[in-house]
Amino acid sequence: MGAVKQVARVLRRVPWLASALLIAAGLVINLATPRDAVVGAAFSAAPMAAAALWTFRGTAVVAGGAIVSFALVLLYWDRLGTADSIARLATTATVGLLSLVVSQALRVGEARLASASEVAEALQVALMPVPPERIGRYSFATRYEAAHAEAKVGGDLYGVRRTPFGVRLMVGDVRGKGLEAIAGVSTVLGAFHEAADTEPDLAVAAAKVEQSLLRDNERVTDGSLDERFVTAVLVEIPDGEPSVLRVVNRGHPAPLLFPGAGRPVQVLEPDSCALPLGLGDLGGGPAGEAREWAFPPGALLLLYTDGVSEARDAHGVFYDPRARLTRRSFPNPAGLLDTVVKDVRRHTGGETDDDMALLAVMHTPAEGRRR
């Protein structure tokens, strides 16, 4: 499977390569075989490959090149005027014309998909504006890295909120893809902003977000079992306690804390595993209580979605951010996120199958703050 993905990536980057190889193969085969064994299959396949991978104009060039190449082979073997050769050449020409029709149909479909994707991405940007670089003694950075072009826009989300109770953060992943997932992002972030501003207890704020999601599920799914849920982690840096983190985890990848000074990365695992938002009323498990962690000056906190932790290399091995980033130091949140994104791309060979949302916050040392 890994080899197939690598080949697919090469063909997407060099769309004319498959067609060129097919035409070259047709020439080699026909020049290496006896005069009576002329083969035109490779010449017919070349424009179809171009239709699938290249532009309409590129397909036309390949179709013309395939017809001319086959005609030159027939001329070389002095068979251009025979009835059999004319029929084979006509077949290649017919396939070339058909490939133009296929190419045009594919390009129209791609344009429609691109338009829908652009709308979804614009909605995503509107729902998740870039947070301020600094709130008090804390600096922030966010990234949203889309998967490869063929993938639908996902439901990854992040939010940063200055509230009466302190700075509150959320990173999550709505089940599903496309506009349905974007609608879920809207519901969850709207509920988060309201609950973060009004609810003193972070765990209760998470429960309020879940209640909003459940109400929205009843409205949009009409009570069916195929309902949306959201894995999420909520973080609070309480007012008056600048070196404390409170974390509520609802089925999401655990945040990572970088203490700095070459010390190992700390995984902020919850005391107990709580179900994702939208599923909390199933199974009678824990509701997801807040757990406190130290957040000393100079430390960095990384929140991310499973597009990071489930990114695979060519052998199917998952990316492990803790192992890959431990004992490393970063000057600021943006530097951390740049490193993570580049390292994930390096691990996967350049592309991922899922979107990645990342949020980093740094407790800025006193000497590094703006005066």
C-alpha cells in the first residue's frame, strides 16, 4: 500500500509521466517485435492516462503524439497502407478523441468540487479567526493544515477566549467531512464561546458545549443513530494562577507540555477516559473532570488533532509527536508549530490523509514580555 501511495504522489506531481512512459513502451515494443506483430495498445492507453491525470490541452497533445507515434511505427515496418493497420490506427484515434471527452468531463467535475471546497474553507476561516498573538503573559500561534487536494474539508477546530475566569482554549475534531462537519464546527465553537464566558467550572463548560451539540443533533438528524460527536480538549489558565493549567479531555489526543531547557515532553493524560462530546450520555462513564498541571514560565503547551498523531509513513507507522519532539526547545509557539508541521510532512513523505489543527501557547518569561 505504501508503494502504491508513493507512485500516486509521483503521478500527481508529474502528470505527463505515465503517458510518456506508455508511448515510449509502445515504440520499444513495436521496434523489438517482428514486422507482423504490431501492437497498438500502449498508444491507445496513453491519452486515457493523460485524461485522468493531466489537463485537457495536455490530453490533446498526448492523443496527437500517440497517433503520430503509432503511424511512424507502421511506416517504419511499411504497413501503413494495409487494411489491418489502418483499422488499428483508426482505433487509436478514436480512443484519443474519447479521452478528450473524458478529460473535459473530469475537469468540469473537478471545478465543481474545487468550488465547493473553497466555500467550505472560507466558512472555516470565518468560524476560526486567527487568535491574538498575545493575551497578557501568554503568546499564541495556530495552524490549520489541509490534507491533500482530493480530501474533503474536515471538522477540525480551535478556539482561544479571554474570559472572566482566565484564558480558555479548545481544540477539537467534529466527526465527518465537508459542509456537515463545518456546521458542527459552528455549533461547537458558538457553544464554547458562550460557556467559556459564563461558566466558572471548566468541566461544566464542556458539559454545556455537549448539551448544545445534542440539541443540534436532534434538530439535524431527527433522532437517527448517525449523530455527530466531537473529540475535544479544553484548557484553562485561571486568573490569579498564571503557572497553572486545568485540562478537560473528552476523547481527544492528550496535549503535550514542553517544559523547556532540554527536559522531556510531558503528556497531559486525563485521570480517566471520558467519551467525546455528544456521546457522554452513553455507557455511564466519567463525565470528564478537570485535571491541574504546572505551567511554569518558558513552558509551551501544544494542542493538536488526530491528523497529527494518526499521520502514517510509507510503512503504516503512526507519527509520535512525543518521541519525535522530546528534549527539544522552541523559541516561541510559532516555531513549535512550524517544526511539527514540517516533521509530520517529513514522516508521511509530503502529504497527509487528514487535516491538522494545531494550537500552541507559551507562558512567556518576565524578561520576554512586552513592556
